[in-house]
Amino acid sequence: MNTRLQLAACVASLAMLAGTASGYDATKIVSGTAHQALFAVASDQSDAIAVGAAGEILQSGDAGRTWQQASPLPTRLSLLGVAMAAGHSIAVGQMGTVLLRDGGGAWAQATSGVHERLFAVALNAHGVAAAVGGFGTILRSTDAGHSWAQVAPDWSSYAADGQQPHLYDVVVDDNGVITAVGEFGLILRSPDGHNWQTLHKGDASLFAIDLRADGGGYAVGQNGTVLHTIDGGTTWQAQHSGTGAILLGVRSTSSGYVMATGMHDMLISNDTGTTWSHPEGSGFASSWYQGIAQIPSKQAWLVVGNAGQVLTIKQ
């Protein structure tokens, strides 16, 4: 999944039908080569950004209908996470890479202060950001990513034998509260980057988390693990997903719609995860997809993954 990318093959209009996800139209918008990979996607109003291997950055200003490659690319290191809010964009990746973009301007390098791989980044409308990565790395920013502080806890209190767990995803709410997930089924929370609380531990690594303002949310990971919360992440309950696939991404709505991406599988629920359906069509069973972003104006979702693909899936 970290193979070097060639340039993306972007199309300006809807391309071939990728499949039908249990009654939801899945349309392929961008398709690259077999060696390309997009790991994350974010949206803010009608703007969207997808990032991937070898520093690939795709940008859209029309809610994902058309995409253009950023040029010149500011890095050739793989970008693994991206976040957008209030006109600011942050991308993170290998070797502690942090890239910033304000409005429609050019991307610029920022100094993270670390060299560990950064897997994910989150940003709220007030400029509070958090990035997480390998070997217990947690960074916090209060100026939309221009400066960062290391805020990881003393791991001897949170992980067995003082191990420094990889952390794979993070969210930041409107109040600046950070919630991160990673190895050992860990879900950790801090209101300020200084005091940390363990909300969950388990056997399966957790690769993605989604928390909504109404208190609902999900975390997904190894062995088809799906955890559900209705109290903003304070407590978590396991759900039966019906798959043993590695689940890599998750997003949900207050209406009960949930989508989880993964390796050779994708899950969709219309009833808050009580029951799950799986996409039909050859493309989903042989591919992997990871990043998910919502397009509220279209009641649709952007999904990115292997072969540099960008899909829209309409509810």
C-alpha cells in the first residue's frame, strides 16, 4: 500500500460504473494505475482533497465531480492523512511530514518536530489540530498546523510493558477534545493534550474512528471489528459486522447511515449498524478502499483507495 505512485489519471466527468453497493450507486470518478494508492480524503463545503503514495495530492472544487493533480508536488513522501476545516487544509505522512494549505493557495511544508510516520490528522473550525502516528506519536496544534507540540502520554500507564503503540486515526471536536485510536484496541481521549484517559482496550487494532457532534460514532479495525458509541465515545459496544476483513475507514450520519471501508470488503448500514450489507460487483471484492468523506449537498460519499481510485457512493 506504500508503493511509489505515478501521476494520477484524472477524468473531468463521471466514468464507468464501479458497482452497486446494496442499492447505492457507486461511480468511479478517478482511476489510476495498479501501483497507485490514495489513503485519505477530506471535504469542506464544495472543496475536497485526496492524498496518497509518493506525495500524490488530488484537489476538487466542485464536490468531487472533477479532480486535478496539485502541481508541483511539495513532497514525494507518501501522504497518509488529510483534514480540512474553515478554509485550512493539513496533510501528513511519512517521516513526520506536514503540509499546509490556506484557502486555494499553494501547499507549504511545516515543521512537525518528529520523524515518525504520521497516519492521520484532524482539524476543527477553531484551528485546533491533532496528528497521530507510529510509536505512540501524538502532536497538537492550536494554529491550524503552523506549529506543533508533542503531547503523547507516558505510555507505561496505558500499554503493556510500556510499549509505544502505533496510533492510526484521530478526531478533534469543536471544543478541542482529542480522541485517538490504535493498537491494542486503544481509544484514548484528552481535553487539552495534557491529561489522557483510556476509553477502550482490546485485542484488535483500531484503524479508524468517527465521532459526530450528536454523540454517535464508530471505531473499526482488524478482524471486522466494529465498535459503536452513543455517548460521544465515553463507552463503546461491539457490533457484529459479519466480516473478518480488515476495516480501514468509517463514517456515519445521525440518520443511521454507516459506511466502513476495508480490504476486499465494504460495509453499509441503514440502521446504525444493527444490520450490514456488502457491495455487489467485482470491483469491491478484489480492491481495498480506505478514506471516506461526506458530500452533504449531494447526499453522497467520496471513497478513495487502491489504483488511485476515487468513487462517489450515493445514498
